[in-house]
Amino acid sequence: MKGQYFAGVDIGSTMTKVVIMDEATLASVIGPTGPEHRKLANRVMEEALGRAKLAFDEITYVVATGYGRINVPFADRQITEISCHARGIAHLLPEVRTVIDIGGQDSKGIKLRDGRAVDFVMNDKCAAGTGRFLEVAAESLGVSLEEMGRLSLEAENRVEISSTCTVFAAQEVVAKLSEGAALADIIAGLHEAIATRIYGMVRRLKIEREVALTGGGAKNIGLVKALEARLGFPALLPPEPLLTGAIGAALLGRDIVKEAEEKGEKLKISPRRLTEATLFT
Amino acid sequence: MTEEKKPEEKKKRKTATEAAGKIGPMVKAALAENLRAKEEGKPIAYSFIYSGYDEIIRAMDIVPAWTENYAGICGVKRDAQRFLERAEGENFSRSLCTYALCGLGFDSWREELGEMPPDPPWGGQARPTVMLGSGQVICDPRYKWYQAAQHYMPDVPVYVGGLPYPPYEEDYDYREVQDYYVKYIVEELRGLVEFLEKHTNRKMDWERLSQVVDISDRTWNMISEAYDLRKAVPCPMGTGDAMNTMVPMTFMMGTQEGLDFFKDLYDELKRKIANREGIIPDEKYRLLWGGGLPSWFALTDFNYFNSKGAVFPAEVTYRLVEPVYNLDLPRVSDPLEHLAWRWVRYWTYRHDRARKRPGSTPDVERLIEYIEDYKIDGVVMHEAFSCRSWHPGLIWQLNQLKRVYRDIPSLVLESDIVDISSYNEADTRARIDAFIDTLEAVKSR
């Protein structure tokens, strides 16, 4: 597959990720997902191509994934994030059997066999158990999301957050603050609450070691520790947890091209245009 | 006002069988019959499906009004929200069964106006003569719904029965206690007959009841034999259609019309199998609807599964019968006693099988039986948030299935039966897409 390049575009609810690969990752870009997915997908792709020093028509195959995958007009194929995460993790951490992905608006558990997803659970109904829960709490506490993880490790007397609803939990946080609870203790309580919800969902899969954590939540050390405490063993983290789906998408693109070449089939390729999409395209 | 809004109706779902296509007009006709009965002064009974009262109601020529079904119709027509909001305005909880919530909203509105609410789905639901509650154990709101409806119709009498059956325990045999259950059920049914005679001025014709019971026995057999034909590959009829054919199963039990419907369905499925005519031409995955009521407003999701190569040859939902000849019923002359035995034996049908598999239960045995008989690749369940009595046990069943049997791919959908605000089509279909990926991965291993 020498001289061939593959792009994976993962449009999540909060962040958009693009990876360009040949045998290894050549370039990756992470940017916030705005309301105009298609416009952003173009821009992030353009930036990734610049970093990889490639023209768009040099890309052999583009796979889009994530909840906004249908809004990538230049993708050759759309594949679910479950399959892309599975492929990405199988490549990055082949020993993993269970993936816990904590995204901005949903979280999911994926069971892997031979590098493919064979079962999954998903929470996309309720913000509790997703990155949004911590985001809302961080706003209430006046702390940046990035600081939350580190601060939680300073807790000495973790506060119990009993509300499972994100909105009510935010109110509870304010009440705890007014009662004089330490900031770090409250944040540790929040991490414990979200970890409990995620673990409760994923254990339906019969969790098997090794377990990998992916998505934005895996970049939060407080949440990672809280989940590891629930699991009872350490979890594995990919080098950049946000890119797992995009890497998987690029790799699946490579698999598709390889299979087509072996079978002598011609693949349908979308026009390699990065012009801004309009409602009529 | 939000109550006055009438949302756009969803397009008609494509069915695989001609039989399922007949159901819409059939339900419409039944509702029209209720309204006509009201005008003619015939007694109308608010009733719950599968309460065990069907044959008695039919034998006494009382017109049943299936209130859960009417809420389901409002859901299918995507016109339930205004009735749900009305009930909420009356301070009923949003977490109450949304069938009940929709029905109570409708009743309170009709009673306040003294006529049907504006533009009611399919003509509306007629005011009843009596209300027949049923505490049949799968559903607790069925004890209280009609009692709550009495707030708006204090002059309409309510009978609340509830036919019990021996619970499953690994270490005892239901046969030790079944006689007590039968006696209790017979008394409950006799009480119902007395109640109806008192409040509807109809006398029970016991000879007629025996005939109706015979028709319903034959209907149980006919349904079982017709549904067994769905074991064929390719499958000629899926769960989407079965969510239609539940109508004659549950609303017409004990009628010749119901029996004839399933004879026709049997013939149609036989024809399809002979012609190798499946739901879809290229059947890749065979799925079991493993539990939960459907989202009535989103039955097209079944067609979406079909578009991905997946079919549902079997479901546990609304398969409320077994072949009567397999139930080993004692010969009795009292039709009420026959109904009691049939009830107890139906609910204990898989007790013996479950006891042979440590950790299993009759519900899990039914899943295993269908998985094997229908060559199933994966299990789909639906957790409807407002159906508290049934859905909390689904995940447990799924876990037990995987523990005592095998690790089979599964998908749990989350929404509601009537409340469309709980549903997100894009998310639901993203889950279905991911599930299809896992089925593919498992099949290609």
C-alpha cells in the first residue's frame, strides 16, 4: 500500500478530529465541532493536509465517522464510531478487550474480539455519564474543564454527589460549596458520580481485561482514577485518546482499499473538493 | 394552546404481509363500532388486553373498548402529546405509564367538554358503561388506572380483578399449589360475571361462553401454528408486522373474526414460503425482539432494520399464546375453570425446562427456545421508560441469557411506547447501524 494515503474524519458532538495515515500517522488535527459540521470538516481536513504536506487528490480513501459523519460531503464512506473505535484500539493497543469511550455528549462501552466490535452499550440519552456532566459542573464551580482532573487528586474527604441528573447535580455542587466543602473534595465527588454511571452501563458487557479508555474523558486524570478504582485494575490509554476513532476510520479505509484491490473491484470515490458545502450540495 | 395542536401524521409503514396491512382498517372499524354501540345504548367496557376476561365479555355481548390500544393509536398517529400534557396538567406524574397518562388525559378532556376532544384520532374513545381493571401481574398501573379515571366518571363502576399464577422458584414444583390458583381465578371470574350482570343488565349464557372458549382455544392453536411458520428462511413475516397482528390476538380473542384472521395469515405465510418470498430479498441477519413494548410512533425502525439486511422472525412481545394441546389441560365442564387452567398452565409452561438449567428462568428459557428454533443471530430489546413493570427486568434477562446460554450480540433501544419526546430517530438509527456492524463482525469470525 506504499504511496497510498488514508484519511479518517471523526465528527464528534464536541470535537472534530482528522487523521492522515500511510503506514503510520502523518498528521492529525483536533478542532471544536461547531453547528456547521460541513464547513468545519473542510477546514480541519485542509489543515491536516497542510501538516502532512499532501494535496487532497493524493488521498486514496476518506472514511467519516462520529455522530456528524453524514455531514462530510467529501467522505468516500461513512462507518459507525463503534467500528472505528474498535479498529483504532485494535491497532493501538491490541491486547485490549473492552473499550470505554467517554465523549462530550455520549459514552459507550465496546467489547472486542479479533479486533472487531462484537457487542456494545451506549448512553446518548442523558448527559450524566458523559463529558457534558463535568462541563456543566465546571461552569458552576468556576473552574476550567482542564483543571478538574488534577484538582480532584487533591481531595482529602470526597463529597458524595447524590443527584444523578446533570442539572440537579450542578445545583447540588453550589449547595455543597455554600456548606463549606473544599473544592477538590467536590470535584472528586463529581468524578466518582460520573465513573459510577459509566461503570454501571459498561458492566452490562461483562468487562474483560485489558480495558482501554478513549475520548475526551480519558484525558481527565481524575476520571481515569475514579474509573480504575471501579474496575479494580489499571486501564490502558492510547497516546492521544481523542484520535482513536479517526485513526480507526483511516485504517478501515485502508482495509477497504486493500480488499477491493485483492478482489479487483473499483471503489467509488467522492470528488476531492474541499469547497464549502452549501445546503444544495 | 399546545393542546389544540395537531401534529403531522407519519407516513404509513410498509408491511410484509397482506394480513398486517388489514389491521389499520380493522382497528378503525372496531373504534367505529364502539361509537355506534354507544349511540345504540349497548354496554361498553373499558378493558385491558390479556386480562383473561375476553371470553366473558364476548359471551355477554358487551362491547370492549381497549384503552391501551387507543393510547397506542394516539402514539401511532403522533398525536398523543396533547393528551399526555392534559394529564400532566391534572398532576399525574410524567413517569406514570404513558398509556394510562394518555387515556386519563383523553378521558378528563372528554368529560370536561361533554363531547369528544377536538379532532380525536380515529373518532375518539366512547364513554364506558363499566371499567374492568386487571392486576395481571406484569402491569401494576392496570390496578389503578380505572380507579383514577373514576375521578372524571364517578358514575361508572369499576371491577378490579387480577388473575395470579404460581411464581417460578427453582426449588419447588408449581403443581403443588396450582389447584389453589385455579380456585382463586375461578372465583375472580365468577365475580366478574356477577358484576357485569348487575351493571349491564345482561345475563350470562353459559352455553354461549363454552362456545366462545372453544373458539379462543382454536385461535391459540392457529396463532401458534401460523407464527411457527416464521421459522422459515427467508422469513416471511417480521416483528414489525406482528406488532399489527397483535390486534386480532389481543382485541378479538374469542371471536370468529379473530380465528379467521389467523387462518388467513397461516395460508398467506404458507404461500410465501412455497414461493421463497421473504420480508427482504437478501436476508443476512435474523433477530429476536427479546422484550419490551415497541415505540408505536416509530414502527418504521423495523423497516430500517430490514434495509440493513436484518429481519425479526420472532418476538416475545405480544406472543401471548401457546398451542393449547401442549398445555396438558384437565377435562373440565365449567368454562371458567377451563380458562383458569389454561391461564395457570400458560404461565408455568416453561417452569420445568428452566429448572433443568441452573440460573435460568422461564423467561430466559423462552429466549433460548426462540434463538434456537428461529436461527437467531442477535437480540433486540426496548426499554420504554414509562413501562416500569416490565422493562426493568429486561437487562437482567439479557445478562442471564448470556450467562446461562451464550454471549449473543444484543441491542437495547431506549425510548417510550407513546411519549415521542423520549425518541431521537438519528440516535436510534446510529445504534442500529452499530449493532449491524457487530452482527457482521460476529458472523465473519
